[in-house]
Amino acid sequence: MKKVLYVASEAVPFIKTGGLADVVGSLPKCFPKEYFDVRVIIPKYACMKQEFKDQLHYITNFYMDLNWRQQYVGIFELEYEGIKFYFIDNEEHFSGDKPYYGMPGDLEKFAFFSKAALSILPVIDFRPDIIHCHDWQTGLIPVYLKERFQGSDFYRGIKSVMTIHNLKFQGVWDIKTVKSITGLSDYFFTPDKLEANKDANYLKGGLVYADAITTVSNTYAEEIKTPFYGEGLDGLMQARSNSLRGIVNGIDYDEYNPETDSMIVKNYNAKTFRKEKVKNKTALQEELGLEVNPKAMMLGVVSRLTDQKGFDLIAYMMDELCQDAIQLVVLGTGEEKYENMFRHFAWKYDKKVSANIYYSEAMSHKIYAAADAFLMPSLFEPCGLSQLMSLRYGTVPIVRETGGLKDTVQPYNEFEGNGTGFSFTNYNAHEMLNTIRYAERVYYDRKREWNKIVDRGMAQDYSWKNSAKQYEEMYTWLAGY
Ligand code: ADP
Ligand code: GLC
């Protein structure tokens, strides 16, 4: 039996700001129980959903030495869908109405969390073979593990994996402050360890000290070795390329299933979508005050509204796009300039554009089910889950060929009669608009062809099945048996 511990800053269904939570909440369930005991540690945020907070069991507490003082570490536990989740409690670090507040507070919070995650292991009597860390928030774990913990028998030989979900976020601050927060000595703050461009960098620490590194698609694994995508760490990614591999994300096929989804108006599957899917569209048109017209092509967007996702291209083309026979439904929150941009166009073209500037799982499912096409012109995209959800719901992705978008959406080729979506190469607003217009022409003029694109999309398998196998192989190899 191999024991694997996931440590991350978010996980569904407890707390989610993006795709990281989907991955950490759904992947652990996908390993065969007879060979793998996979458990998860996340913070016990005050802003976690109340229904889950009510279900947690208190285990114990102790005091841990960090940042020149003794800090309280409470441990809670909940078994959810067969997986043991542990929640680290400390009201000073995890209060507030959102998980992240920016630097330098978050650096203190996640130094505490990382050290606490290691410290509780003997207390909960779980000695993992592998600790699987996710993103910068857990970057100090491989560092602490090698530096402090592996001196004692309990921790000796534990291996660590660092998964990059987004290289843009690294946890960076000046060395002096980070030294005092983490309690790490001068030895660690050199360019071959935690230092990058004269600053201290949590993720870099994780990438230097982890036994293996993964990221969430093959293309992104290649891209981050180049200056454009490497966010200053491309040299390190090249240096560690033997330990770096891409494993594409999956999604939870039970949670995202148009046949059983209780959040959508009309269920459907790969056989019935031609007749039934459109009922979700007209219901949503009615709900959002758009023109109710089953024939109008609806484009969906569900996203964090940030530069990463290509919203400057959309902003640039909005007026022109709105001259076409399309409807656009947006669900998202993020940068104010994009929130206001969509509000503005929803006011200007009120029967065609709907701006839903909030977070709602139910609304996201309705959009995946209702839209004809899903727009995701990202500047960079480590993997992307929204396009996988779209494929599953028979909603044709229109994407830029980067990262996981390139690996999971095959461009439609009208001559060969293959492909699952539409894509363009360059980060260019006109290229995007041309691609959307090409999709419009296929949608309106060659509906049978369109439906075959949907057929092929819905026949793809982006459940965790294949990718979980690749993680299994890696864990087995790392554990040395
Ligand atoms: P990222 O992690 O970069 O934000 P992903 O495509 O990997 O992008 O994952 C985004 C996840 O967050 C998807 O599950 C998507 O449905 C969800 N999501 C994003 N914005 C919202 C929102 N406003 N309401 C509900 N779900 C959202
Ligand atoms: C990050 C990336 C996204 C990826 C997600 C889960 O948030 O931006 O592309 O799908 O992590 O790995």
C-alpha cells in the first residue's frame, strides 16, 4: 500500500477559487483503494462553506515553533467520498472572507501552513511515502522536509512532488522578511536555492528541492522552459527538465455529467443533445433577459476575469463581435476593468450580452449546458478545465493554441472532417475574431457538420482515468517499488 499526501491551499467541495481546487478535490478519488491511501491537507478557512464546517471533527491541537514564536495548530478531519481530508486550524492565519489576501501576509500564512502540514503527520499517525505539493503556497514543504524534518526517523525517505498549476504565481518577497517569516538560514537564500532576482521565492524552493516536478499539460511543460512562459524560472525548468513532466488534468465525470446534472434545466447525452441541449439555452435566455431564440448562437465564458484568460482580446473586439448574430453570456469575477467592460456591453447590447459578475457553481453548469460554443482565448493556460467541461457538455470550445488548450482541443478541419473545436495560433484580436466568425459560419450554414464536431467532443475522455495512471506510475517509481 502506497501512502500519498496531497497538500494544497484549496480543494472542492470545501473551498475553491479556480481549477486548482477542482484538481485537488477530484484526483485523490481516482486511485485504486487497494494500492493507494491518498489523503489531503488544506487550511481550515473561516470562509469555508458552512455546511462543511459543521461536519468537521476536531482531533487535537499543539503548538509549533515558527517565526520566533509558538503558534497554535489545530487539526480537524472529515472523510468525504472515501477520502480523508485534514484541515489545519489557526484563526490568526485563516480568518477573513477569502483564502488569499496578497503579500506579504499570504507568505506568513503559507509558511505556517506548510510547516504545520509536515508537523501534524506523526500526530495523525500517517507517514506518507510521497508528499504531493501544489503551487507556490506549498513550495516550502520540500524545503522544510529536506532541511529539518528528514533528520528524524519518521520523515526519513519521504519523497516530494511539486506540481505547477500556474507558474505566474510564485510567492515572492524580499529575503530579509522571508528569512524571518520562515526561520530558514542564510544558506537557503542563494540563486541555486530560494533566491531569484535578489528576492526570496517559495515556488522556486519547491522546484529546487522536490524529487519530481509535474505540470498540468505537456505543452505547458515545454512552454515554461522558454522565456515568454517561464516567468523568470525558465532556466531552472530547463535545468530540471529530466525531473519535469506534463500530465494533463481531467475533470470529475460524475460532477460534470449532462445526463445527471441536477443544476441544469434539461438533461441530455451524446445521443440526445441534438434535441434536448437547446432547451437549456432557451431557459437561460429567458432567465438572463436575452432574446429568446433557439436558433441564436450562444457563446459562453466562465472564468476568472484576468489578463491570463485573454480578455484584452475580447474587450478589443466586443463592439464588432456584437454586430454578428451571436449572444454572449459571461460568468466571472476578477479585474475591475474587465468586470466593467462586460457590464458596459451588457447595457449597450442588452438582448445579446449578459454579464454575470459573481461566482456561482449552479450558473456555471447552466452555461456549460446552454451555450453552443465556449470562448477561451488565453494568453497562457497551464491546462484549463473549462474547455474540458465544455467538451463534456457538447459545447464547442473556441481557444487559443497554448498550454493545455492546445493539448485538449483538436482544431476542426473541414477537409478531413475531424476536430473537436476551433483554435487560433497568435495572440491577436483579429485572429480570434476570424476564428469566431468561422465557427459562426459552420454553426449557421452547416449545422450537420457542427453537430459532428459536438459528437466528437462528447466522445472524448477527459475523466481522470488516463492521467491518474500516469500519477500512479510516478508515485510508484518515486517510492522505489
Ligand atoms: P483557472 O484555474 O486558471 O481559473 P481553469 O479552467 O483550470 O482555470 O478552472 C476554472 C474553474 O473555475 C472551472 O471549474 C470554472 O468553471 C470555475 N469558475 C471560474 N469562474 C467561475 C465563476 N464566476 N463561477 C463559478 N465557477 C467559476
Ligand atoms: C491553474 C491554471 C489552469 C489549470 C488549473 C488546474 O489555475 O491557470 O490552467 O487548469 O490551475 O491545474
